[in-house]
Amino acid sequence: MEDPNRPVTGYPVNPNGYSANPPPAGTAYPYAAPAPNSYTSYQNYPYLQTSYQSDPDLVRRATCLRRIFAFIIGLVVVFGTITFIVWIVLRPQLPEFRVDSFSFSNFTITNGSLVSFTSEARLTARNPNKKMTVDYDDIGAVIFYKSQTLSDTTVPPFFQDTKNETSLKANFAAAGSFVDKWAVDEINNERDENANVEFNLRMLSRVRLEAKAWTTRNRLLKVFCGDLVVGFPSNGRSGTLTSGPKQCRVGI
């Protein structure tokens, strides 16, 4: 039987169950349980290991997508490089157009807003390319007075070899075509003031440039020949281009 008068060894304990006088720093922890701040291995918590593992299917899908994107980017780079090299070698240029003559016959305005005339435009188309031919199709031509359409026509398709010039002729006719009053008034004013009237000519065509190993897709070629001043003698119904040949603007 223990002696009740024997002194008690160890540390005094406070009412909350913790030692009132913990051991000094650097001494071994006196209990069998690990220290509160000691390292705890993830092996003791299997659910943490599971949450950090990668899904194999997700990894395969991500890898497949990366390969597809890399393949597409590679194709774009290769295609762009080939196109650039072809352009450097062939150096494609747009055709050139020039109005050589432009004339009107029997130009009359009746009943206030009805216009009648026949007209002929002669043009020269030039292919400046040394290695590419040009094929023209679906060619349409229109005569304008400012924004007012006066007449339209079609031009036969044709083919141009390299460094070639081709003469074109477009014939127009209007028989009592209605024209807005503002256009009629301004045409009459120009004829009365200086016996000149300024017209515009526009052409649209499907074109395709071809080389031995390379062909472009069909493109819409736009030709605009502006400021075509036609001189009409006093009270005359016929007029011709007052200046020399007129260069046109060409675009796609």
C-alpha cells in the first residue's frame, strides 16, 4: 500500500487536463502521442492521395487535343510558306485597263426624263505578268452619269497570254430610259455651259490567273474609268472623248 505522505513526481496538471509546467524547449516530448505540430504523412489519409491522382482518360484527351492543334498549326504554317514562295516566284499582278475612245450618237432627252442614245467604248486590257495568263469571263459594263445608271451591256469573254494586250469594244444603247430629274437637269446644264458632259464607265469580270503549276480561284475584277469628258457641239447629239486615252483603276 502506497504511503499517502510520499511526495508526487511529474508535472502539476491544471483543471483542463494540460500540464501547468511544460518541459523546456529542446527536451523530448514526455508522452507517447505525437506532438501537435509534428509532420503527418499522407499515407495516414488515403482520401488525400486519391484526390491528387490524375484521371488517365482526361490526360489522353488533353494529349490528343494538343496533337490536333499542333497538326493544324503546322498545316497553316506549311501552306502559308508555300503560298509566299509561289508569290515570290510568280509575282502576280492585276491586269491594266485603258479607255482609248468613248463616243455618243443621237443623244436626246425627251419628255423631261427619258434618255436615248447609242454609245461605243474602246478599251485596251493589258496583262503585265511574265509568268501568268489571265482568263476573263462574265464581263459586264455600265455607263454612269455620277451615280445615275444610263445603260449597261456585256462584253465577250477572252483570254490573255503573258505580256499581252487585247483590244475590247463595248456597245451601249438606251431607248427612252428613265433618268432622275436631277441627273437630266445637270446634264443639260453641263451641255449648255461648256458643251461637255462627264461620264463614268465601270466593268466587272470574273478572272482567273494561271501558271503552269498554279491557278488562282475565280475572283471578281473591278475596273473603274472615271472623269470621261465627252464634248458635244452646240445643239449637237453626238460627242467624243475630249482628252486622250484615260487610264482606269483596277481592283479585286
